[in-house]
Amino acid sequence: MRDEQAAPTGGEMARTPPASLAQLSPDAWTEPFWLAAAEHRLTVPCCASCGTYRMPPGPFCAACRSQDVDWHEVSGTGTVYSYTVARHALIPELAGSIPYVVGVIELDGAPGVRLVASIIDTPIAAVRIGLAVEVVWEDVEEISVYRFRPAAVSAPAAVSGPAA
């Protein structure tokens, strides 16, 4: 059986679910997150009283019950904490997006914060727990949807040795 979605390395590629399925109903606690996302900035709420990050955003800090919150911008990098590969469309609108990977991403710079997101731009076989990832944005009408892809690996800096 020939794989229609073969990656250059021979693996089946993770597809991207349609962003058009994203429908938002922000409230006072989630609106700052989505306003920052519209600017392609990833932010997380942090208790202004005790410093505990709280995600998903909500009215009370789980640690101290304070309602005071600050929003901290994070780098948009993290690691795959867990994931699953969806191979069957649960709704007809997803039929053209199979297979896709849904991951739980542990964010760098915000201890304890994990986001559920699609993992894209990678062969499915390359997705693993601990994989370094970075956020990418997809703009759809008036919202920006976050997704994650494997983090770009920088080439090591050239080291100059002694002259021959």
C-alpha cells in the first residue's frame, strides 16, 4: 500500500486539522490569551500574589485562591509531554486531515503549564515524548490558532582551530 502522505525521509507526515474549526468564546479570563495570540505572542497567566502559573486561565489561583493575575509572554518553545495520533475522523470536517497529531506541550519558562495543540510539519514517526517544539501561528479570519512543530536546530558555531 502506497502512502499518499510520504515525507521526504519516507515517513507519513502529520497533517494539519483545519483552523476553520476553531471557534472561540473568550471570557474575561481567557480574552488576554487570545488577544496576545492575535499578535502571534504566546502568553500564560501567573498569579500576581504567589507567582504560580495557572493554565487554563481561571478566576482563582489554585495555590492561594487570589484573583490577581499577570500575563507573562513566553518564548513559545517547549517539549512534547504526551501525544496521540488521530487516524479516524470523529467529525466529517476532519476527514481530509487524517492522520494528525495532538500533543500536550510543556512550555519552557512557565513551570507546570501545558497546552494541548496540533503537532505539524513533521513525520509522525519523528514525534516522541521529549521532542523539542516551537509555536507556529495560523491566522484564520479574526483569530490566530497556535500549533507546534519540531524546534529548529541551530548549526553549531564554527570553531576556528590553529592555522596549519
